[in-house]
Amino acid sequence: MKNEKLRVFEAFAGIGAQASALNRLNIDYEIVGISDWFINAINCYDQIQKNGQPEIDPPSLKEQIEYLKRYTFSRDSVNPIKDISKLPEEEITKLYKANIRTKNFGSIIDIGNGKIEMPDTDLFIYSFPCQDLSTGGKTRGMKKGSGTRSGLLWEIEKILNRLKLQGRLPEYLLMENVKAILAASNREDFDQWLGFLNSIGYENTDPMILDATKFGIPQDRKRCFIISHLGKKINVSAKDLETNQILNCKNFIIEDYSNPIYRKEADAAQLYPTRSRLDMWNKNKREPIKENTIIHTITCNMDRSNTAAMIKYFGAKEDSFRLLTIREAFLLMGFTEDEYERVTKTGLSYRKLNKLIGNSIVVNVLVEIFRFLFTDKYSKKGKQK
């Protein structure tokens, strides 16, 4: 007998595209926990998803620190914080509130080694780091025991093995990563992973390369998804999920600078016309923006030779060009303007928000996956008292 609510756990949660997708649907669900150690991501997730949640009255600073010491956090997403008490008091309290509201379990390693116990869950989502798989990274791979960031996948193996012993395996698993996971250099390790899932009772869909342009988003972003189901394979393909909505890039790019907020955001994205950036302009210009314009894949750093898009802009510095604004990047990842506005309350800079949104998942794609899997099984229809 299924649970009344779909219980969801988001590993490598980032800013919460998964929860945003579930919010779009008439699904009765509960986020029973997330796992992320990057403080900026936790605070952004909190701002996006806390809508309507009551304000938290924090205990003493000493009690906040003792609570936070249970978990492992990072300020740069690379190195762990050695002593949480050394952070500014305001930052500690902000993290304390966000961690409680998001039900964050911190580092996936702490869950993998059993320091933190996993809650019961029906859907376990794992979008593990792509840095060592992607052609934009160092391609160090995800081999078990390699110590790479992409190798954090194998912490999920530890978690699932423990849940199997406890008789608590989730019914559904959802994996998302770059399509380079299917490259010859990664295929042996990837097949080892799929074989492990088979060995504990899961049946996996064939890898699905889902392109954001097939889901109403004019961004050339292709990602690999696999759904694993306990006991029985789910028959679904990319064609079953694609919506093929009419694309209109003008709905995502904001060129009305009469609004002082939009002008300020564009100024933050403006670049000085150095020689290297003139080369960037020649490679990545999207001028003028047309309805059928397609934006390149949004990455964690848009100030690079192959960027998502460059647009002619007459702004604060001098007549030149700009990158996407962070608002535009959020819209092109399927988030709403309201969700973006909530994120601005974190006070994070352009570069810091760019890093977070570049690591996210297109919400529209997740919506269609969850619609296919859960609208009938966990619909709120008929549950009103």
C-alpha cells in the first residue's frame, strides 16, 4: 500500500529545482530531506521554497552552533568549514534557520558513512557533481574510490546498501547529469553503477537525453536522466515526456531598460570590451534577439570564451555588450520571476548566483518527469475533507 504523500529526498539538492517542479503539479508530496553542504545553495533553496513557512525563532548562539556542528558545510563548495563557530553571528543564524526549514542533512559523505541517518523516502533524486565528467571540466571521471567530485556518486551506493539492509529502499530513483556520462571514457564506471542498481532490485530506464528546447525553454541544454524503479522497469522515453511547446526567446530576454531594476541587473552583467571579450562576442553574440533565438547552455561561469549568450548593450560603463542577467538565467532554467525575486534576498553577487544557477536542473524537464510518474498515483484530487 502506497503512502498518502510522495516522500522526496533531494541529494545534491542545489537551489531546489526538484521542489520547484513538484510545486507546479497537483501532487501530494513532502520533501522529507535534502543533502547539500554549500551554504550559498542552502540559503537560496530556503529563500525559494520557504514561501508560507513560519519564521523561526532561533535559540542562543551557542545552541545554534551545537546544532550546526552535527553537519558538514562549505563556503566555497570545495573545502569543508573546519569550525562553524568562526563564522559571523549573522551568517550562523541565517544558516541555522535555512538548514531547519529545508530539512538539510549536510554533506552526502556524512549520510554515506552512516553519521547521519536517511529518512524514509519514496523518491530519491541524485544529481551528483558533473565537473569531472563534463568536457568543460578536467574529465577526471567518476571511478569508484577516485576521490573526484563526480565520484561522490558512490556515496549513493553506500546509502542504498544501508537502506536495503534496513528494508527501506526508495521505490523510485531519479538520476540527472551531463550527457558526457555516456561517453566512452565514463561508460565502464556508469555501467558499473547501473549494474549495482540491478543487483539490489532496481530496473533502469534506458538513458534519456532530454533537451530543454523540447520543454518550452530556448536553451540548448541536453542532460541525461535515468529513472530506476524497484522491481519493475518503467517504460518511458524522451518522446513520451517532450512537450514541444512553441519557443519564444523574447519571453526570456529582457531588453526594456526603462525599469531601473532591469537596468541595474543589465549593468551587473555588462563587460568591458577587452580583446578576449571581443573574441567572446564574435563567438557568442545573440544580437538581435529573435523569437527563434536559442541560447547556449548556461554554465557556472558565463564570463568565459564559450558563454550562454552575449547581447549588445548600451549601459553604465560604455557602449559594449553584456552577458545574460541572472534573472534571465533563472527564467531560462524554468524558474519563475517570483522565485528569482526571492533569491535576490540572499544578497549574493552576480558571480555567486551564476555558479548556483549553472549547476541547477531545468524545472520544466523535471515537471514532465514527475507528471508522468506521479500525477495519477499521488494526485491531490479527491483528498479534500
